[in-house]
Amino acid sequence: MHTTRWVLVALVLVATLGSPGIGTAAADGDCSFPVTRTDATGTDVTISEDPDEVVTLGPSAAQTMYEIGAWDDVIGVSTNADYLPGFDERTTVGSGFGDAAVENTIELDPDLVLVPDIISDDTVSDLRAAGLTVYNFEAATSLDDVVAKTRLTGELVGACGDADDRADTMDRRLGIIDDAVADVERPGVLYTFAGGYTVNENTFIHDVLETAGGDNVAADAGDPAYYIISNEVVINRDPSWIVLNSRGADGTTVPAQYEGTTAYREGNAAVLDVDELNQPAPRSVDAVLDLVRILHPGVYENEIADRLDAGALGSERGTAVERLPDGTTSLQASNLGRTRTVGFDLPARENATAQMRRVNVTLSTLNPTFELRLREGDRSAPNGTRALESVRLSGNGIFAADVDYLTLRLAVNGSRLGDADPDTVTLYRANATGWTPLQTTRVAETNGTLVYEARTTGFSALTLAVDEPRSGESTDNLTGTATATATATATATATATPEPTPAESTTPTGTPTPGSAPGFGPLIALVAILLTIVAERRR
């Protein structure tokens, strides 16, 4: 493994997302209780039994719990853990920047509180004074420490087996990377974030840059570990690559203040996922993989890609679709080699109004192994439409820029459309100001199920919606032909008169809101027919 790995300090947590660190993890992985470990405050913390309810005051602790299969035990999270599936189902207890909500945490009355090192000693004392068991992580010192912290977390929460498996995978992948980049020519790289901050050699992010085959030009240029580097120093050090994170990046452009560097002249900007790069948690290894793929693409493809998942997703090339406990659907591709197109068939769900049935991925960048995640959206839709299905799409080990486009196939239960016109079913992609309609084509009809296809780019929120019918119209569900509301007339001159339709729910401007009730045309027609029959029998 890489040997030059140093001490993490707290500023990255303030400037970005929070950095829980490690303690003294046992090498044997014994998960019996009670368990006692000494934390960053020098306190011997004893956990008497397997905790059922855990609060995480930093996003990296939350990520670790998710990655070791203990996410169901988490009842409280910081707001910066919002990228994890199921975040909305948990109580927020601060942002993860050091502003832990003591009262909220105490009110939850958890069995264990996992605290990052930037949380003040006073806060830890207040939580302990309230009778809570608190483990305060030390600052992580390296990627090796992140691996150890993963094992330690498993010991604390009773998930030793899964934690050890996850840590073993991290160790194996780092070993593969170390071997592959051992003899490469290392380009100068600079990580810049939050208004000009960078990292010196006493940080785990420095270790990410170096392990990926880069040479951190800011390694010995300043103090403390996270500091603002002057533009003059950057230009003098002349990095070949500028590393940005996905939160602060303006596209993939090298910031203008670095004009004069090789990175600026050649347009070499590497944008990494902020939730992987800035958190000392299992996905930090994914940040290493993403960066080595950018800095040394030939090495990645020839010496790393085919070796990555021999013990994870399986050594054989293929795809897998998995429904996770929190409802997220995981689409996993493994060992694809140079294939740029891969498809995933999703299992049907009974009684669903609409559902995703197939996802075809066309890659713009070779990415032999990756995962896409589909989670339920918030069911919002453009005005005048009704949401049929909403999903949020994200990537793990893959960026939106790696995907040329996605082709989505969706099935709609025609009987659930009511009076709505099937030809108005449209897939919408969320944008900064609202919704963008995507070209949506009906491609099949089978036993009342309508199948639609649409193409999208990027990772975003998507909603499949149908136009609400206008008052006085009904629709043939399968043909999509709008007809006037049926009116039956008896042989006598009596005509059935429809009752007024209840007023639609409207916004203050009078625009129908998403989810408004469909028209009552079919019901009125049925009433009219019955009146006709009654009139006929009376004759």
C-alpha cells in the first residue's frame, strides 16, 4: 500500500462536508458486546449491547453506516448526508459543519451517537450529560485510516462482518491501484475548493491525489493542512491538472485565475464527486479510481478495470438489478471491458400506475464497472399534469459526463389514466427553473399496458406525467381519441343533464395544480344511460 499517509485536520470539515476519523479499531473484528474503545476525547466508551438506534452527526459516518449495511439503524443525520437514499426518512440534527443540534439529538434518545472530530468537546459533554453514549472519532490521517475507521464503525454498531468485507474490498482496490501506478509519470495536480482553499501533505485528500498517480503541487506550500493558496504560487508550481469537486465546479473549466498554468492552457480540469472526495468514508476509494481514470486512462483500462470487482460484483461480465431495503433500485454493471452500451431490465411491480421497465445506458467514456441508482421522487409535476411516476437518478462510480445518454422504457397501466389522453403522457426532466419535456413515444400496447420510451442526459429528477383532461372531455384510453361527454336521450323528449363537475384545486393564479382530480365524464355518461333505461321502461 501507499506508505506516505498523513494527519487530517478539521478545516476540510468546515469548508466542505465534515470528516469523522478513526479510533483504535480491534484487528480481530470481534463484534461481541459489551465493547469498549477509547475515543478522541480520551474517554473509554463502552457500548453495552448492539445499538438499534444510531445518530450520525457527520455525513461520512452516515455514509459508512450505509456502506456497511447498518443504514436501517440510523435515525438521525446531518443535512449534508442528503445524497444517501432514505435521507428524508430520518431526523436532521445539524448540517455536519459542527453545528450539531443537541436538543434534537437528545430528543431522539439514540443508543449511540457517532460524532466527527469537528464537533466541540462542549457538545460532546452536553450529550453525555444527558445520558447518551457518544463516540467521538479522531481525525483520519490517511486512506489506510479510512479503512480502519470502517472496521471500527462495524465494531461499534454490531456490523463487523459487513464492515470487514467492505474494508477488505477497499484494501484490495487500493492495492490494485498502487501496483498499477507504481511506475507512471506523475503529473502535477492541485485540488482547489471553497474560494481558493487547497490541501497540504497532512491530509487524507492529499493521499487521494497521490494514490491516484498525481503529484500534489501544494503538498509543502502552506500551513495549516487546509489553507488558501495564492494564485502566484499556483502559477509558479504549474500544475498539469486542476482538481475540482462537484459542489463548487463551474462545469469542467479550469478557473481563470490559473491562467498561465499548463492545466489552464490544455483545459485539464478533473471534477470529482464531493461526497466521495471530501469525506473519509468508504467511497473515498471511488474518488481515487475516478481520478486515476482521468490522469492515467490507459493504465486504468489495461491494469485496473478488469481487476476491480473480482470479489465484489463478480468476476464475470454482466449486469444485475437489485431492490435495496430502502426502496432504491441498484443497477450494477461489471467487467464490461470496452463495451459502451449496456441495458438493465427492471422487474415489474404489481398494481403500479407506472413504472420503469428498462434502462439502456450509452457511455461516452469507457467505464467497465459502475452502478446507477433509482430512488422514488417527490411526485411533483408540471402544472396542468398529473404525476404517474417520479424517480431520482444518481451514479456510483460514474459521472453524468461519462454517459452520452440514457434510453428509458416505462410502462403505464392504461386503466389508471382515467379520462386523460394517453398521447399526452410525457417524461419531464427537472431543471433549475422547472421542467423540461422530453420527446416521449408510445412504442407498444399489451393487455391494457401502454409502453413509452424517452431519452435523457445527465443525472436528475424525472417525472412521467399525463395532461389533465379539460372539463367536458373524456378519452378513449387506448386510442387516445377525445370525445364529448356522452349524453343519452330517451325516446321521449327527456334528456339527462350532467351535474356540474366539482371545481379543480387551483393555485392563486387559477392554474390547476398537479394531481387535480380527472373529469367525471364516464360517470355522467353512465347516469345518463340509466336514466334512459328507466324512461324506456316507464313507457
